[in-house]
Amino acid sequence: MKASHRVRIYKSHWHLLITFGFIILPFIFILVFSQLGHIPTKQLFLDIGVSVLRLSVAYMIAAVLAWILAIIFYRGARAAIALPFFDVLQSFPTFAVLPLVTYFWGPSNVTIVFFLVLTVIWPILFSILSSLKLIRNDWEEAIQISGLKGFQYVKIFLWPVSIPGLITGSIIGLGEGWESLIATEIITNNQLGLGNFFQTFSQNISVTAFGILGFLLLIFSLNKLLWLPLLDWSHRMTNE
């Protein structure tokens, strides 16, 4: 694998430029929307920033934990015990845990981030496990012949193989995470975040509708700018 392929997730400069335009679009929309709706622009951007930060922190924690668990339990006797247990946890309704978490930490950032980790981690974990399950026997034989062990085995072999699953699971997990983020912020009655925005203007149908549209534009732009190019890059890297 050439070094340039490891960082080149965009096919050309035009691809990068056009894709970057998608991330500008929601912010232009938000600026116009805040003016037309007579909503304080500073507060609107603060709510967006707080929500994005909460989900970003939760995603990083969930991605690291999911990858470590997948590497430990993807095969062997440990997998036979752990995977059914993980499947049960994945099926458990996470919102049932929210009152208990809120009781301990209140309507705080810790509560929201913890709940988001519970939501985001499972798609990432099972997607990485699926990638690792596709490891071919001849690959394993080649690794055994090369004598790779320990950290080098994880770095040179398991990490590249797990990347497509990590990215695919991230796309799915963050999709569920955005939904849970808004709901959690509303349920906990947190005073900052997009949940607070939608709760404040819940009686104003026009503002709520345009807020949802801006929210969807933001998610679409993030996927277009980051995750879809990364997904394409991961598949090209695997094929090479």
C-alpha cells in the first residue's frame, strides 16, 4: 500500500472543492434562517456547536471501545461467549436506561454523552466484527508465515482490515446518534443544544420545519464531506 493512498480520500481537487461546498450550504441556510425567523444567530450557532461537540465526544469514546472489543472478541472461544451477550445489549431499549443515568448525573453533559455512547457503539462494534469475520484463510496463513505478532499484528493487519467496518458502522451509528441526541436533550430538558432549540420553538410550525431542514442539511453535508469519501477510500484501500 502506497503512502499517498492512505491519505487521499478525495479523487481530485475538484472533488474536494465541490464536496466542501456542501459544508458551507447549511451555515448559509442557518444565517438566512436566523434572520428571517428573528432568532439570535449567536444562540443558534451555540446550540449547534454544543450538540455537535457532545455527539463528537460520544462517537470518539464509542469508536475506540467498539474497536477494542471487536479486536478482543472477534473469534475463538471468547467470541462464542461475548457475541451473544453483546447482541442482547444491542437489543435492549437504551431509553430505558436514561432515567437511571439522569438520576445519578442530572441533565448534564455527562448524561447525554453517556447515553449517546450506548446508542452509537453497537452499530460500530458489529460492523467491525463483520469486517473481521471476512478475513480470508490465505491472509491468516500469510501473516503466520511473516511472523507478525502482538502490536505489529494489530497495526499492520487487523487495523487496515477493520477500517471499512469502522467507517460503515460510524455512518450508521452517527445516524442513530443524531436522533438520540435531540431526543435526549429534550427529555433531560438541557438548556443548551439543538434539543433546546426544537423545544423552544415547538409551537412554531414554520420555524420547526425550517430547523429540521437545516438540521438535515448539516447531516447531509457532514456525510458528503467526510464519511462517504472515507468509505470509498476504505474500499479502494482494501482492494489494493
